[in-house]
Amino acid sequence: MQRYNAIDCLKGISCIAVILIHFNFSGNYGIVASTLSKFSVPFFFFVSGFFFNWDETKKKILHVLNLIINAEVFYVIFTILYNLLFFSQNRLFSVLEKRITFDHFLRFLIANHPLIYGHLWFMFSLLYIYILFYLIYTITPPPGILRNLKTIRPHM
């Protein structure tokens, strides 16, 4: 895949802008920082679409899924260890009971509500988009077939 230095530079600026989104600056500086950083998340979706390749859809789905699983496993283990070291076991179990419910899982599937940690919402959204594109790509016929049908039956 070809590298685009301008896009790499904009990705770096976008990373900083994502961090700025999560800061709460006061006054006019806060308004300016918040406004200027709003481009960052849509930009990352744009970059993902720009480099999207139909032939590598399965590979991208598996790659994003692998990243999500590894991150979730790491954070679950970290949370368990952290809670066991610094809090009581009762607190750990109450946190897990609140997170591991059918209602919570349903909200995750329908509205991308985070199961464990909310900061991975972008990865899940990207995964959903890749899966949707894969389904569209596999269900719809290639453009050549539609073109051939129109020449056979011009009244379509």
C-alpha cells in the first residue's frame, strides 16, 4: 500500500485533536479547542474508507476483531488485578455483575454501548462498517453482471 505523507501528518494532528476532545478547557480557549478538534474522529473514518480495499475486507475484519479482543482481554485482566489489589473482592464482583448482563450486551450490539471500556467504541464502529461493507459486497452482484442484464433486457 502506498504511503501518503500528508495523510500521515494529518493522522498525527488528529491524534492530538482526539486528546483535546477529552480535555475540559475553560472559557474561550475551551470553545476554540473543542471546535477545532471535532474533525478528528470523522477524519479517522475517512482515512479508513480511503484505504479500504474490497479484496481485503475479510482480512481487515479479522485484524480489527483481533485488536479488539486483545485490548478487551488486557483491560479485563488489568481491571481484575487492579480491583483485587486496591479494593475488596465485593467491589470487583459488583462491577462485573453490572457489566455482564443480557441488557448490557443487547445495548452493545444495537447502539455500540461499551461492554467493558468505552474508549474502544471507534474500533467497534469500524468493525461494524467493515462487516456491513463485506455483506453488501458478497450479497450484491458485481457491476458487470448488472450492466450485462441491462443490455439483454433494456427495459429494466
